[in-house]
Amino acid sequence: MGNVRVDDFVAGWIGGASSVVVGHPMDTVKTRLQAASGYRNMFHCITSIYRKESALSFFKGMSFPLASIAAYNSLVFGVFSTSRRLLESLRPPVGPGVPGSHQHAATAAAAAAPSRTPVSELMLASALTGAVSVIVGAPVDLVKIRLQMQTQNLGIGLQPCSLYRGPIHCVWLTVSRGGLRGLYRGAGAMLLRDVPGYCTYFVPYVLLCQFFTPSGQPEPSMGAVWVAGGLAGSLSWGLATPFDVVKSRLQADGVVETKYTGAWHCALHSYRAEGPGVFLRGLTVNLVRGFPMSAAAFLAYELSLRAIRDMGQGAGL
């Protein structure tokens, strides 16, 4: 249990809340582009929402993710950090070398320097994080997406669909119609998105932080954290877009009628109806929003983590 640290989860919660505040408007645009029809591109979607609804429409469903995604990010950062420490503790011990030799001096210098986790361990910790995150993330994303699609015509009729009074009502209706399984609609597609997605999220972040940190400096600067987090976010969201499209369509589906039976059926139906370009819908939005969202999340996480640990040291904990 020594590998589990509460401060990772607390700082992750703060980082998650920060990313929601920064990224939710563009997340609404991304969801509309992927799960609805009638939008030519990102700018057309933005102007359509603003003109036909209001500026507040960009923040639809934000109250729920502000609480739930903060908790979700707490799990993500906590699991990644815990997995990373656990894997580090399982490494075979390195021999001390011969006292007084160059080997001993190099070993001592390496021990004094900040630990650099092998890429294989970072990949494994990231993949595990992606798998665990779906347990909490699938219901959170489903409710968020359905609230974001409240005033969007889903092609079922001429009138926009507006069924939910809020997140609790959305959860209640979803469970009453499909049981707890209904909350996990799209979980398979989310698993396919998040296992490799977190590998292209955390691994580039750690490596970029190491690259931007001068030799001998124990921790990356906040500027390095901001740039590394933003670049990792854009990369991860960009590569995850095809599976993100399928996940969004599955989770938006089933409100009034069910069009897709599963991830493969959704992908095949979308391909036949709209061509291969359908899997790149929302790519520009993901690339654009990925930077500020992830930069805010990592920056808030690192700042909070350092503040919590400084308080703990000051209190003698």
C-alpha cells in the first residue's frame, strides 16, 4: 500500500476540474460534430450553436462533468502514479559496483539524480490506467454527451430532442430503460480509445518534461509542464479521434431509438453512410482543444501536488 498516495488523487481532482472549465465549450462542439449531422466543419458548428441557441449552449452539461470528470481525473492520475511507483518497486536491484571505481561513482550519481522511468514501464502504467478509467469514465461520458445533445436533432424527427432535466434525471432514465448496463453503452469503444490513448498521453508528457528539464534540476518548470502537457494532449486526442467518433455515436444513440448494436456495427454503418472521412470528424477540434485542456490539467496537477507535499513537509508529515 506504500505505493498509493492520497496526494496524487487530490491533485488529479484539481487538475480534472481545471481541464473541464477550460475545455468544455470545445468539447460540446466536438460532440456535436461527431454525433450529429448538418455541420460542415468546426467553425460552422460553432456559429450554428451560437446563432440558433445561445452562448450558454457551449456549456450544456458542464455541471455534471465539473464534478464527475474531476473525480475521473483523480482516478486517472492516481492510478498512473501508483502503477508507475509499483512497477519501479518491482525492478531488480542494481549492483553497487566496486567502491572507489568509476562504476561506483556513476551509480552514486544516478542515485542522486531524478529517477527516469523506462518507456516500457510508462507504457504499461498508461495502458493499465486506460483500462481502469473506463469503469468510471464510460457512465460519465455517456451522461455528458446526452446532455450536450439535448437540443440537437438526432435525425429522429423534425424537433430537437430534449428529454433530460439534468444529469440525475438522465442517469435515472438511462438505468430505468436499460439497467446499469445502459450506463456503459460505448464502453468497448472507449476501452479501444483509452488504452492506447493514455499511452500517447502520459508517455510523451513524461518524456517531454525530461527533455525540457536541465540536467541537475530535480523537477520540470511550470513552463515545461504546460508545454509538455499541451503537446501530449493534442497528440493523444488527435490519434484517438476515430475511436472517439464511434464512442460518441454509440453514447448519443439509444435516447429515443437504438440505431447501433455495438461498436463494430456503429463503425460499419457510419463508414457505409458517410465514407472513411467520418472517422476524422472532430479531429480539428480534438487537436485544438487537446492543448489547453491537457496543459491546464497537468499544470494544476503539478502545482497542487507540490503545494500539498510542501504543506505536508511543513507540518512534519
